[in-house]
Amino acid sequence: MSQTPSAFPHLSADLDAICDTGGRLTGTPSETKAVALLKTLGRRATGVDPMVQSFAYGGWRALAASLELADGSRHACHPLVRTVPTSSAGLTAEVVDLGRGTEADFAARAGRIPGRIVLVRHELMFSADTVHRRLKYGWAKEYGAAGFLIAGPLRESPVTGSSGRTDGAGIPAAGISLELAERLSAHEGEPIRLRIATEETEATAENLFFDMPGSIDEWIVLSAHIDGHDLAESAMDNATGLAVALSVAGRVRRMEGRRRGVRLAFFNAEEWALTGSRHYIAGLSQRERDAIALNVNLDTVGCGAHLTALTSDFPGIEPLLAEASRASGVPLGIHRPLQRNSDHANFAEAGIPAFRMVSGFDDRTGPTRLLLTKQDVRAHVDRRQIEDAASLAFEIVHLGCLEPRMDAWRTRQQAA
């Protein structure tokens, strides 16, 4: 029996090619290789050469890390991106276990935190009540902690991620395994020694843009972030978004009668507190900002049973999303409050309608719970689900290009 040809013939191969470059941590050979690949794939999809935007960022790399318990045993830990180092002798201090590490958890044990290493838990990043790692790190500094440890979901492997530090002072921070966290919690009050060595330099990275103009000077920015982390392939986060964006752009290229243009945007250093997209937005004039009708940001798709649009307090875009969901036959949930967990946040905070499409929102048993671990690999990407994400994303962009007015899109939800 013959199969119906895919509407996105390059999707699976592009996903594999991007994963083959590695984890793509900004500043590594893996990221350099991925940028070169995306220049080629973006040119193939859109038919235009990339516009390359170089920007400066605080370059950083980890040189070594270890954690020694009171019994003398040594264990693996993974320095969080942009953490400060310890001294060469290491940081010796007691651990205080704050459980999940909410603001209330910090306040409840405020007297125990100064001079100690706080231990908190990594959370599913896509949920209504998630407390982001960078908030926990910030509270640790505020309450006078000497160091910061975050435990991931896997017993045998540490978790990674960004500390959220951009420059200046900080405290040493590392990810550890669930098994090691259990040992530390059972022996809370015993001193441990954390050693982290790092190197910091001024560096540059590249954003990539591929413009397909419409008949008027208004734009849909279709974005995904290039960079990832170095524990695995960064397949879910965010090879999936890159591959879907390429496939959508390929179909947009064949669209006739585009009213608005489409700018395919690949942002770098997203895992470094959204640095690449922040640089892009900061460099736009007000006229250029006003010309952006909508940012469709694809970050972690095709790896969960349902898709959700994080609509950044822009309820005016939700009818467009509902219409696209009906047209594609792909269900789409809505979460309205702004979540600053991907590049759409920089657009939204500049007053530009923006949303993030994500898989696995509020699904604590799905594969997205494994992000930032060694299990962020392509085996957890469902090829049928990623096709659905591409179909829905294309319908959103397609309808957005044709919609005659965008006034309602810019209406903001007022805070209660």
C-alpha cells in the first residue's frame, strides 16, 4: 500500500542532521557546526541567503567539577552555565536541603542558609506553577548561600542548565543526580567540598535570519533557538523547533499571495538568559518593531501528547490560533500568562504579540521532564507528533500572513 507523501519531506532528516551536530552549547565546536548547517538548511528552505547578526556575549566554559562528601567519596556534578568557580581548594560547607526550592521554602529556612550550600530540585519547566531555576539561584544569593546545587530527575545522571548569571558576582552552582541529592539530604549538616573550575572570555555568537517578503512591510517572525546543552543532543530542546521551523519556511516559500512577509529567525545563546533575541530586539527601531505583526516561537515540540501556546498576555492572538488549530486538525491548548522561558518573552516585553508553542505542558510523566539531562535525545521525539506540530505551525503562519488587520493582536491582558 502506498503512503501519502509527507507535506514536510525534509523534517525527519533535518532533525537527525541537527542532532548529529551534538548538544550545541554556545561557544563550542558543536554550536559552530550547527550554525554552519543551519545556514545551508535555511537557504534550501527559503531560497535566500542568511543575514548574519553577530553579537557579543559573556563567553564561558567549564574546565572541571567534582563534589566530595564527608566520607571522602567523590561524585560527578555539572557546572551550570555561567557559574562562577570555586577557589582551587574548593568550597567546603554544609548542605541545607530546601526541597523544591520555592520562595516560601527559602523564607522558612532563612536562618540556616547563610554560608551553606543550598540544595533544590529541578522542575518540569512547562507548567502553570513552575519555579524556574534562575529564580531559585537568585534567592540563594539573596539569602546569603555560599553555593547552589540543583537535583535533576534521573538517579544516575546530573542535570544541567543556566545559572541565569549574566556578569558580575555569583555563587558556585552545579547540577547533580537525584541519587546524590538523596544522599546529601540524608546527611544534611555534614560538610561537603564542591570544586568548580571555569574560564571566561569575551566572545561572539551569530543569529541567522532568512527573509521572505510579502506585499506589505509587515512581518511574521518564525523563530527557534540554535543552542542547547552539552549532556546530550539537545534533541527536544531545541532541534525539534529548528527542524519544524525549516519545514514551515519551506511551505511558506511556495505560498502565493502572501500579504505579510515571513522572517525565519534562528537565535543563539537562548540558554544564556535569552541573550541572542534580546540583542535582536534591542537593535530594532520603533518602526521595525511596529512592523512585526507576530512572533511564532517554536521551542520543544513533537515530544508530548499535546501542544500548548504560551500567549504572553496577548489574548488577541488566540482566535487566530484557534482557527489554525481547526484548519490543521491539531489540538492546541492555551496558557495566557507570560512565561519568560524562551525567546518569545523578549518580543512580548517589547510590546510585540508573541507566543511559544511547546509540547508537554503540565505533563509530569512525558518526555519533556527529561530536558537538560543526558536523555534529551532524538529517541524521545515522536515523528508523528512533530509532523502535527509542523502542520499547526504552518497554518498559524499561513493565516497570519493573510489576516487583513492585526490591531486586536496587540491587545494586552491587564494584570489583576
